[in-house]
Amino acid sequence: MAFRVALSAFLSLVVAMGIGRFAFTPQVPLMIQDHQLTLTSASLVAALNYLGYLCGSFDAMRAHKRVEWRLQAGVWGAVILTLLSAVVSGPWLHGLIRFLIGCASGWGLVLIAAWSNEQLHHYGRPGLSAAVFAGPGTGIFLSGILAVVLHASGVSAAFAWAAYGLLALLLVAGIARFLPRTGQLHRPDQAPAPLVLNGDLKRLVLCYTLAGFGYILPATFMSQMAAARFPDSAFAQFVWPVFGGASVIGIVLGIMTRRWGSSHLRLAIVLWMQALGVVAAIVMPSLNGLMLGAVLIGGGFLCVVQLALQYGRELAPHHARYLAGLLTTGYAVGQLGGPLLSWISSLLWHQLEPALWVAGAGLILAGMLVLRRRSA
């Protein structure tokens, strides 16, 4: 039973996050090539996605009714909206769809994480919770490999959206019946006392907000950077699947080293590794620089999510879902700032590098905020 819960949650995050939310990254070059977007409008479309993610995660944090409906809508919404992306055109319609997918993925991440964590603790297998967070990275890897095939085949952006949607549909079809339905999510008989944000919790929320801001620019535009720098290189198309594969390996390494030091110290180290990856992507103009950036940023992507939620549970064990929603909301605020900064950077300097320097600095500061735990 525990394995079924973990697998269902894992595949739900593959679809809601890895495909529904992040397939946009390898699609940016195709959509620009098809004259549906420009680099500037792509930044604004991405910003709408992060605004939706903010709305979805904030709503999931505060929801008391129709919680299971939101979880189901998060997963199925990602499938339906990805398929719908194949039949619309232009930045405004794609922006609307990315906003709605953002809402769905915000619901999905917060509620799937809370549901699976609760169930796995109930079945005595809490260690599987970390494995669930490999879902988004696996989705990124699968969609990235599919993108390589699609790009090599010379298909249109619309055809590619349909392919991503079909992949998502096939993955959800196998586990849909195992997802919780009305009345199945646990509700405690007595609500815990309201959460009071002490200094450690405030620093964690700010840290996680900066983490969202710092990683989102390279995560969104890494494929476009590779395509712009190396237009004739087939290897450049592998930057995004490398990012996804590295994020899965990062989770595996995180599980293997879970007893090494405290969670907040490991969180700080991972954030600084991501900052190093951002710098590498800027200062190393070769394909190796982008690949190194993909490995370091991608390798820390899901580790940061898992470690931040773990540290949050340590600080406030009776407010797991609320704190997960609060952290994800902060993350979404940070992500929303990233594309807006990239829009300014591309508008003023016609390149992303100035914005990337700010993103790297944000990741360094994020690590400094959680380096030490003040309270016992």
C-alpha cells in the first residue's frame, strides 16, 4: 500500500510539475521559431505561469473544503491544459493557459506532498517521501528527451504540445484511481494552535523565496540560451534533459546523505552549488559551461524543495500542509520576480546575463539565511 501511494504521488508530480509546468522550457525555442512568441513575450508568459503557481499554492495552503477536488484538478488540469496548448496561438492565449497550469501545479505540489507524506508516515515508510520529489525531475527528463526527438524531427510547436499532453495522459491513466477522493484526506479532530513564525521560520520562508527567484531564470531559459549560443549543435538540445536527470540524481544523493549533518546546513550547501551553476552558465561561453550549469542547478532543484519542506517540518511538525503552502507561496513569489527581471534585462540589454548575475546573488544570500539554526 505504501509503495502504491508513493508511486501515485511520484507520477502525479511527473505530470503536474515535470510536464505540465516545465514542458514550456524546451518549447520556448520552437514557439519563437514559429513566431508565436518573442524572447520578451516568453518572459511575460512565464511570469503568468508563476503568478498562477502563486495563486494555486496560496489557495492550497488555506483550503478546508474540496481539498481532494483540488488535488485531482491539479493533476488532470495539467493534462488537459497541455493538450489545449496545441490548438491555441499567440502570447495572450498561451499566457492564460500557463496561468491556469500554474494554478494546477500549485495545488498539485502542495496537496500531493501533504497527502503522500501523511500516508507514508501512517504506513511506517516516511523515507519514501523524499523519493516522491524525484517526480518533477523525472518529468523534466522525459519531456526533455521527447523534446530532443521532436526538435530533430522538425515538428511544429503545436505538434510538440500535443505529444507532451499525450505523454501526460498516458502516465495519469495508470494511477488516477489511486488518488484520494472526497472524504479520504485525513482531517485531525482537533486543529493545532495557530502557527507562530519565529526567527528560524521567517528566515526559511525568505530563503525559499530567494531560492525560487534564483533558479527560475536558468530553468526557464536554459534551452533558449543553448539554442541561441549553439544553433547548429545537436548536443545543445540535451541541456534540458540533463537538467532533469541531474535533479533526479540529486534526490538520490540527498537520500543517501540524509544522515550527514543537519537539514538546514545541507540546504545552504545545495543553494550555493546552484549559485555556482548559474555563474558557470554565464562565464563559460562553451557548451560545457551550460552543461555544468544544468548539472549544478538541476542537481539542486528538487533537493532544495525536499530539504526546505523537511526543515519546515522540523521547525513546525504540527503545521505540515500550512507550512508547505506558505513555503510554496514564497517560492512562487520569487519565481514571479525572475521572469520580470529577465524581461527588463532583455528589453534593456537584449540578453539574459545581467539578470542571471542577480539570480546567482539571490541563491548565495538564500544559503546564508539558513546556515545556522537559532532556536532549539
